[in-house]
Amino acid sequence: MEILKAILFGIVEGVTEWLPISSTGHLILLDQWVKFNLEPDRAAAFTEFYEIVIQLAAIMAVVVVYWKVLWPFGIAKAGADKAPAKSGKKKTRDEQVRKLVGNVVLKEKIFWMWVKIVIACIPGVLYGIFLDDLIETMTEPYKPIIVAVMLIVVGILFIIIETKHKGVRPKIKTIPDLTWQIALAIGFCQLIAAALPGTSRSGATIIAGLLLGLSRQVAANFTFFLAIPTMAGASLVKLLKYLGKGMVFNSTELTILIVTSVTAFLVSLVAIQFLTLYIGKNKDFKPFGWYRIVLGALVLIYFIVIPQ
């Protein structure tokens, strides 16, 4: 039974991590109704660690799908440096490669993309060091209600923004067009998702991107790439805290973690492709906004109207 529950959590994580509907929010809500059979004195610490690490498993799907776009190193072809430049065309910085050692080259386009991603991560790093534990303690008793409210609020924002942006041509159509100031602004918007579950990390960054003039595809892709160091760092911090409490995984916990992670990874591969194709058809994010509003309203009714 625990394996079936782990598969269910993996499916939910794999789908909701990429669609702007809040993976953390859905996991918190699912945890209200589907409980793992864990030792009571270990459950809270394991769940806190578990909900972060399975997100990292989903994030790894991005590395697989976009490996060629993400890996900044390459091998120069023999004689490539002696090849004549094409007449009338001058390479820009983003198109150049820089020779490192032997035939190993650095692709500058990808290098500068990672510089912007690192800049966007700065607010999250500072939040994790100075505010994460405090905010987590303050919001813990109210998490289901916060999730419901933020599902609705961000859903409304999606509908308003997409309505106002109908027919508007984006100013930024490729990631190299992003400035470090815009990257940093998107990084700050991620803090809302970090502090308020139900916001959605992808939802916050996509909304910020649309407001700052990014195309839907660029906003989504930058969200994908930004998630890699963000969730890797968060998982490392949670692991250190978990081990720092003297916790060691037992067989049940390890099985749950592995099954959920593998499921989340496989489902994420499909979800990423779906969202990419969806945006490629020039469709907007309004359906996700309406979904968020309906789900948030149902959750509010459940936790406020129906006695717990």
C-alpha cells in the first residue's frame, strides 16, 4: 500500500511541478488525505525532507530534456578554428565559443545564460539562509488555508495578465535577450512562492516573466532552468538539516523516497513536453488560472465550511 501511495505522490509531483498550479500546494493537500504509515516521532522530519527532494527528482527531467541547451562545454571539431568566417556575418558574443583546454570549448551563449540563472538564485539563497525556518514556523498551522487562498489569488492574476497581454508582442523572445536586472527581478518573485505555499514557483516566475515582457516560451524555459540550482540547493539544505537531527532513513522511508522520485521523474518528462507543445500552439495560461480558482475554492469550503 505504501508503494501505491508513493506512486500517487510521484504522479502529482511530476504533473504539478511544471504546470503553474503549485506542486507544493498539491502535495500539502494530498498529504491531508493520503497518509504514509510512518513512525510518529519521525513523520514530521521525514515529510519536510521528502516534499523537497521529490521536487528535485522532477527537476532532473529538465536536465535530460534540455541537456544540449544546458551543458556549456563542447569538443571543437578538428580544423574548426582554421575554417574561414562566413562573409558578411560577424559572430556575436552569444554565438561564440571560447577554447579552454585542448579541444574543449566553452559555449558562451550557454555560459551567459547560467550567469543570469545564478543571479536569479541570489534572492532564494538569502531567503533560505535567513528566513526559511522563521517563515516555515509561522505559516505551518495555516498551510491548507494559505494554499487555498494563493491558488485563487494567483489564478486570478493569470487571467487578468493574460487578458491584458492579448495581442501584445513580447519584447524578449530568447533567453540571451534577458538582462541581469530582469533575471534578478524574477528571482525575487520566487520568494513569494517560497514563503506562501500554493503560489507555485513556476507560476510566480511565469507571471513575473510575462509582466517583464518575456514570451510565454522564454518565461517557461527560464522557469525550467532556474529550478535546477534552486531545488538542488534546497534539497541539500534539507538533507543536512535532516541528518543534523540524527535521522537515518529506515527501509520504509527509503522505499517511499525512491518510488516517488522515480515516478515524479518519469511523469515530469511527459509534463514538460506537454507544456512545451501547449505554449508552442500559442495558447495562454488562462485554463490554469481557472483550474486554480476552482480548486482553491473547493479547498476553502472543505477546511472552513466543513468541520474538521
